[in-house]
Amino acid sequence: MSDKLVLDLETKKSFEEVGGFHNTKDLEVSVCGVYSYDKNQYRSFKEEEFKELGEWLKSASLIIGFNSKSFDFTALQPYFKFKLSKLPHLDILEEVHQALGHRLKLESLAQATLGEGKSGTGLDALWYYKNNDWEKLERYCLDDVRVTKDIYEYGRNHGHLWYEKMGKKEPIPVRWGNGKTIAEQINEAYRGGRQVEIDYLKSETENRQTRKIDIKAVKQNQIQAFCHRHQAIRFFNIDQIINVQTIGQQECFQSKLF
């Protein structure tokens, strides 16, 4: 039991059709999307494939979701004889509520943390199901899985997420950190003159990209580095880095102040 899974699902019915939020178990699941870290694979499961989904869930060391304890697992439970509530589970919304004292929507959290949101709404997913458009339904569901995965990894690598409060971004501390934060890894690479590859969240003019950089200076939350893609010095905000990997030593290590 070692695989980590990120999970999200879509339903066949709306809360209005089943009589309210207390009847989540009656929504019926149209498709369940999963990302497997061991397989490095996104996979969607239709109802006829839920036996295999159950095996994935039972063998996971951790299942990651957003509002997944009260919504996703409650909607899924009628399809399984074993208790989903007994599986190892990280519900990001539960962690956010623990830190802030109130809930946030996935869309709000994604916009503040990643600079991008969901590709649609749950009403879109219901429309896709009722119109038998399985391709769009599965694509929408797996995009929510991707957003949840990115939020989880951002929190793991930074030790916090972000939310908007009165027009200003505020951090949300999280408890699923993975040792060294991005800032610590960047400073360590800078001091050692090591070349790194970063996954950089989109700015106003560019989508997310992988950049190979040689760090020349670090000041507070900003990096000055030689960007191999542009063959020029560029500035990077540490909060917009979602992942960092050391790939070697800089050919000519020489620090350069701002």
C-alpha cells in the first residue's frame, strides 16, 4: 500500500433533484476521476468500472480530495461494501476550515494560489451527463483532479496556500508539508551555485512553463536568475514556483546582487 491518489467525481443528479444537501448519498455518481502518483496517470472511472476503482482506493496510502469526506466519499459509498471513511484521507477543504475557521470554494482557492481556476461548474457536468457527452464530462472531471493535485502540491512545497481577503492575498498554513519548502530549496541551490529547473505558474502574459535557471541573487520573495529559455536575466517570484528540481551545477557560479 504505497500509491497516493487525487480524487474528484461528478454526479448524475443535482441537490435540487434529491431534496437538498443532506441527501448526498442519493446523487449517484456519473464519473470518478483519479490521478495516481505511482502510475503518473490520470484515469476516469465510469460506474461499470467502479470495482476496479475500489481496488485502487483500498490499495492507496493516501487519498487526496477537496470537500471529499462529506461530498465525494458520501456519494461514492453506496457503490462499495467496505467503509470509505476508514481509508487514509486528506481533505484539503477540511484543512482550510481548520486554519481559517470557515470554508472556501475550490475556485477561490485555485485562483488565489495558482492564478487559474476550474474549467467550468458542476452544472456544466450535469449538462454533459444528461446529454450523454462523456468526452466533455470526463475532461471536466479530470481537470478538477488536476487543479486539486496542483493545490495539494503547492501546499506541500510551500507550507501554505493563498486566499483573497478584502482584496488582499493572505496565506493559509497547511499541515501536509514535505520537508524543505520551495524557498528553502531555492536558497540552498543559490548558496551552492546549483542549476535548477522550476515549474513556474502563469503570469499576466504567459501560461505555466518549466524554466531552467541559474540563480544569481535571492532577495525576500524574489529571485534574480539567468533564464536559459530567454538567454537573459529574469526575475521570478518564489510564490509562483510550484516545484523545483536541482539538475546540476552552474557552469560559472558568481552571485550578483539586485
